[in-house]
Amino acid sequence: MPEFARTTTQMQRRRRSIAMDEAELDAFLHACLTCRLATYGGSGFPHVSPVWFVWHDNAVWISSLVRSQRWVDIAASPRVSAVFDTGERYGQLRGVRIDGIATPVGDIPRTAREDPRVAEPERLLTHKYTERGDPKPDGRHAWLRIDPVKISSWDHSKIAAARAAKRAAARSDGAEQ
């Protein structure tokens, strides 16, 4: 096997070993406060902006300004990528990348009219980021639902845990001999 293929296989195994399981991923996305959303800009470059979000029904929900570059980009091409991450040192890095399709849901812009399709994301976002109890549409935002096509995750704290487990196993094997 060529060296490149061996290295690639080792990297893929390592990626799987540091990936979050479904429960970890769900908890991480519920706790994370900001994501960076990338849309495909008409300039040919990605347009990346930090946004508040909620993770609900296995989708990312964002209340976006309708008069924004993000909204214009999504109207032209709904394919987006979002990155959610935490950590300052290598062993603390945790994150999720979601590639998906963004779809507007509800009134554009959002009105005060009740809409069961956005009621729960609206309640969750209000609870997550504000002190007030009831969501109050401002006539400038509308809801985007991002349905994942691909999800990648990493938790570098698993690297140290795996190394510690290997060392403990090696010590245990040495003590038995």
C-alpha cells in the first residue's frame, strides 16, 4: 500500500475515534451559542457570518434578517455550511460542521400571526438568548431551517482519553507478565 493511502487510512480512523456520538452531538448543539454560517456569495467567495441558532428536530433553525447578504445568497443557492465549535487549546477543541440545505419557513418577514411551523424554534431561540418570555417578531427577520446533508464532528478530548487508556492497558499487560 502506498504511504499516502496508509496515512489517509490512519487519518480516517482517527477522525472516527474523535467523532461525537449522536447523544454528544445533540447535547453539544443544544449548548453551543453561536455558529458561523457560510453561504455561497455572488462574488464567487463564501460569505461567512456568525449567527444565533437553535437545534430542533435534527435541523438548525436561524432567524435571519431578510435584507441581508445571507438571505440573498440562500435565495440564489440554498446550499450552506455551518460550523459550531468551542475550545482554546488543542485538547479542548470540540466542534460540528453541518453541510445542508437552507429553506425559508413561515412568513417573510415574520409577522405576529401564529405559525405552528416556527412556534417551537421561536420559543427555543427566545429562551436561549433573551430575558423576555414571549417571542416578538420585529418584521425584519424570517426563519431558515437548515436540513443536514452531511454532519462531521470532533472532540479532541477523546485523543487524550485514548492515550491514557493505551498507557493503562500497557501497564496492565506489563504487570501481568
